[in-house]
Amino acid sequence: MKAKATERIILGIDPGTNITGYGVIKAIGTVPELIAIGAIDLSKYDDHYVKLKHIFDRVTGIIDEYHPDELAIEAPFYGKNVQSMLKLGRAQGAAIAAALSRSLPIFEYAPRKIKMSITGQGAASKEQVASMLMNVLRFRLNETKLDATDGLAAALCHFYQTNNPIAEKSYNSWKDFMNKNPKRVRRQ
């Protein structure tokens, strides 16, 4: 009798002070499936603190709607503008607080790690990431903003990082890999 594959739902967030992107995937065993993708548009609010409240409220609503098991969030990148970094960190904090209010485990990934995980290239453009996501998860990018695909990329990155049995092992060489994985090597 074959064991039933475990199912989990992952919410990915790309925090921003003008647009916060999100994506929700369902993972059944080794297969990811798109559930939702969207963006929280904050550009209509002038007050930064109102934006933070809106991020908290919307992320809480998304959690209540989709009941994710985990949150994957993009870590702020280091920039030269300290005020922008502070605001971005606050936006991330609002999303994290929403997840904590619902007792979700939180996993943080650097932007380069997410891009590398999705495209194989740490310096990939938003368009390259979006294209790869559409290919892997089989959806079309209509009017969805690229910030939404960045949130989805965080979720898929987390899926890849936690669903890769090979990643847990370390190898010194191809010979070492073959010795540790005899069933995965086809000899001729």
C-alpha cells in the first residue's frame, strides 16, 4: 500500500510599501500547484502607518481565506537609502506580525536566493522569474503585477528548499554522489 502524499499550503509574500505581492501554492508531495496570486495595492494611501495596518489586515485575511501551513517571505535587500530600507522592513514586519497572529511558521529568503531557486540565476530579472513561474505552475500573467509573481516566487522557493531530499546531503565529488546514490545512477 502506497503512503498518501502529504499536502501543505505555502503563502509567499513580497513586502513593499507601494505594492505587496503574494502567492499561494498547494504542494502535494513533489508537485506544486497554484492556488492564488495577487497584489495589495498601497499606493492610494499617503500615511505610512495606514499602509502598515492595511498590509497586516490583508495578509491576515489571506491567511484566513487559504489557511496556509507556512509563510515564505522575501527579506529586504540592502540599499543605500536608509529611509527606504526602514519602511520596507516595517512592511515586512507587518506581514510577519499577521502570520504570527495566526501561529504560522515563517521562513525568510534573500532575493538572490529566491531568484536562484526559480531561474538558476541569482541576478535574474522580474520578467525572467515571472516567465519561469508561468512555465512551472502553468498559468498566464494577465494584468498581474510583477510584485505578485515575486510573492509567488517566495512560496515556490520555499517549496523547493524544503522538498528537495538531495539538498540535505552533501557530496565531495561525482564519485561520492554515485556511491551515496547507487539507485539513481544508471551504469552502461
